[in-house]
Amino acid sequence: MRTHRVSAGLVAAVVLVAAACGSNVTVEVLTEGPEGPRPQANLPVQFLPFDRDSVFDMLDAQASTPRPRMSAELQAESDAVAELQAEWRAKDMDWANERDALQQLSTRLQNMDARDTDYRRLFEQFNQGETRVNRLDREKKALFEQFTEAQEAVAEAKISFKIVDDLWQDEAYAGYFDIQLSFIGGDEPLADTTNADGIAAMKLAGGDWWITTRVTVSGDEELYWNVSVGDQEMVTLDESNGTIRKRQ
């Protein structure tokens, strides 16, 4: 990405308010799983003394041309691919849950006497469960085939669009790193990586700080956070304060 001189007015538009003292800030990153909130481990988290979204908004406004947009047809096809992927993943999860339950029931039956009064009832449950597992297996395989065929059908058009969009970003956002350097004094941004419990932490100097990170949620979508720290010592990043967007 090219860099160029950024006007003092543009830099000044991103407000940085100095404060008298710093603080220790802990960040917890959670996403929704099948059994509830799930910590995101090994996730890089940045702590920035400015609002990066405001910077990109201003660079968007200054761009010589509007950002490229997918055609309505390609967008509809891409959405259809995403829906098929979601259906396949949901069916795959249903199959896995039923398979695990069937394995547990099989183990229980193996440890029972066939003359036990509950054996026949559990054996019938096993037969019904096996039928469901086989049906779900066929359905998930069929959905996967539909998903991959639909994905392949739009792959070339999406690659072509991405090339155009990447070129636009190279031009429009060329000044971003100059702005970043102006705020962090030439150093690398503060960053930490979440542990197994989805926790990251940083000692922050006085001023306004933002926490930013992202998690891939599908083939071309991500859950993105750019959250102001304010006076919080513990910040939880989850789906309530994140944004689903196309992967950048």
C-alpha cells in the first residue's frame, strides 16, 4: 500500500483527548456457539489511541471515486451462497449431535444385559437414532454439494470484484498509516493475543482508546469490533457490540 502526506486538518479531525493517568484494561472476546458464549483464543487484539473507523470514514469522503459496489445480481448470488453455507453447517451440527448421542446409547447397550427390562426400549431408541443419523448424513452431504456448486459458480466474478475493490482501497486508504503514525509516535500499535479463556490485557496511558479485532464467521464474512474503552477496566466484545461485515 502506498503512503503519502496527509493534511494536518485531516489528522486534527480525529480527536485525541489527553488524560492525567492510565489504567489496566482487560478484554474478553466471546462469540456464540451451540452451547452458548464461546471464548475466542489466540486472537490478536489492538489498542489504538484513536477511532480507526472515523479515519476510514474521512478517507472514504476524500476518495476521488466512490468505493466499488457489487452488482445486485452478484450480491444476490453471494447471499444465496452464504445461506447455503449456513444451512449446511447447521445440518452438519445436527448430524454431529445425533451421532454423539447414538454413540453414547450404543456404549450403554453394550454394557447392558439383553434380558434387562430397559434393553428392548433402548434398543428401539438406538434403531430410531441410527435412522435419523443416516438421514441427516445424506441431507448434509446434499447441502454441501449445493453449497460448493453455488460457490464455484460465482467464484470468478467475486475474484474480479475483489481485485477492483483492492485497487480502490490501495488508492483511497494510502494515507491511513501516516495518520496512525501521527497518533502513536512512530511505534507499533499496542497489541495482545487472547489466551485460552479469550482474555487479553494492556496497560494504557491516559487518553481515549479503542479496542479493535475481528473473527471470521463464514467464508466471506467477519465479526468486527472497534469499541471505545472509555473508563472501563473490563471490556467484553461479543455479538452485541460487534458488526457483521464482508471480510476486509
